[in-house]
Amino acid sequence: MPVAVRDATVCCAMYLVRADAARAVIAYSGLDVVEVFRGRAVCTLVFVDYRDSDLDAYHEFGMAFLIRPPQAGPPPHRGPLAGLRDLRRSGMGAFIHWLPVDQEFTLEAGQRIWGFPKEMADLDLRLGSPYKRCILRKDGRLVLDLLLRPGLPLPFGAAAPIDAYAHRDGATRRTRWGMRVSRVRSRPGGALIRLGNHPVAKELSELGLPKRALFTSTITRATMTFADPD
């Protein structure tokens, strides 16, 4: 430890979703979402091609929510900027609700080391053009087909470390996750999503998807570290 990722491509779409629906999805964790705007939380869908890592090469999809850290005090009084004030005061974390992968070794490591909700699935990643696409199937059923349009280049070299949370076997674990990035493109909107008939697709529809994305980003090259969990 820490586990290192030396080369990966990361593609993500962020959505504003109904906060009450997001709370219902992650209620089992005992954690709470951040209402960045009144009644609205953030759900991020991400797909990653891990080309070189300590867990070998694999593909991964993630469904995560922006959450209030467990040690944060009561949320501030409601108001137009209450959620932004909460982020500034208490910080934030990412709760990983679902994390399908396509290789057994990363499945076992993710579950046993960090308690990540990894499951085996069929991930078809198409990253050879400026348009990035993920077709995700689980148990022979379509979960989603997500296409990201290219954005404008950004001069990023590093991303702030973030605490990633997961809940498994009755325990909530926090993992420090660091990342350095290059060749980043981002834009408002920029995502086309089609949902299938899998139960996770139903969860996404209850959150309000398909809808316009808040932001989309593609990172052609990323390196990462995952520390021991607390």
C-alpha cells in the first residue's frame, strides 16, 4: 500500500438529481448527500480504462454521489447558497454506490481491501475517437449506453485528493484517493445516455435520468493512488 495506477483513461458525467431520491438510493450507508442547490444532489457516472496498475489491466464503471463527511455537523439553514456554504465549511466526499468491473483480481481486491461494491459485468469501452462511449451490461441485461462528446482542453496537472466512501458487510470505509491528470477536456452538458432494463437503470431513472448532464470530462491520462481504508 498504497496501490498505484500508472496509466488510465477516465471519462465522467455529472448530473444534478433529486436529493430525496439520492438519499433513498444510499440510505443503507447511513451517509447523507450534499444538497449543492436546494433539493438537488450530484450523481457522477464514470467509466475507466485501467491500462497499467497494481491490480492489472481492467475496465470499470462507477456510480457515485457527492456526500457530507460523517464527521460534519448539522447542515446549515436552508437558503439559495446553503449547499455551497456546507461544502466550504465541511468539505465533501464521494460515496461509491456501484462499481462493476470486468476482471476477477480487481473484483477480489476491491471488495476485500476497501469494501468497494465491485461486481462482475460486461463493459464495452470505445475510447479510440474524441467521442467516448461505454456500453454496460450486467447479467445479460443492458444497464446503460453512455456517450460523451469532446469538450475544451483544460490546463490541469493534478486533482485534489478526495475521500472515497463505501459501505459493505455492515461497515463504512473511507479511502484516501489521489490523482494526477493530463490531457483533460471538459464542457457543460455533453452526454447522451440511454437506459436499459436492469435494476440499476431503474435507480437512475428514479433519480431523473436521462437528462442533460451538468458537466462532462475526459482525462486521457491519469495516475492514481489508493491508500489503506479507515
